[in-house]
Amino acid sequence: MNGWPFSRPARVAREVVHRILGPLVGRLVGGPQVDGTDVLAALPRPALICPNHTSHLDIPVLRRALAQGS
């Protein structure tokens, strides 16, 4: 198995995309609308939250939406 996905450069690249590029693109295209945070707060822990699309921006947008909802 290739160790690239777990290497330091790959982790740094993911964080840059998730923390900088993802929110920037999200703001440019309208950003996520966060509804139902009361439902999230009532979920038993741990909870698994999965995006329902297959886009490279799913995870950054999900992270931003969860951060806004907390």
C-alpha cells in the first residue's frame, strides 16, 4: 500500500484545501446553509455524518457547516 495519503505533505495539502480553499470556494458559490442544528445536538454520541455527494468539496463544506452549527 502506498503511504502517500498518510504522509505529512498529503496531510498538509488536505488541511490547506479544507481550511482555506474549501471555505473560499464555498463563499464564492453561496456557502452552506445550516439548518437543523437542534437535531445534531440531540444525536447520541458518537454520530456518523456523511455527505451525500461525491465531490472533492464535500468534506470542506461539511466541516464548515458543522463548525457554523456548533
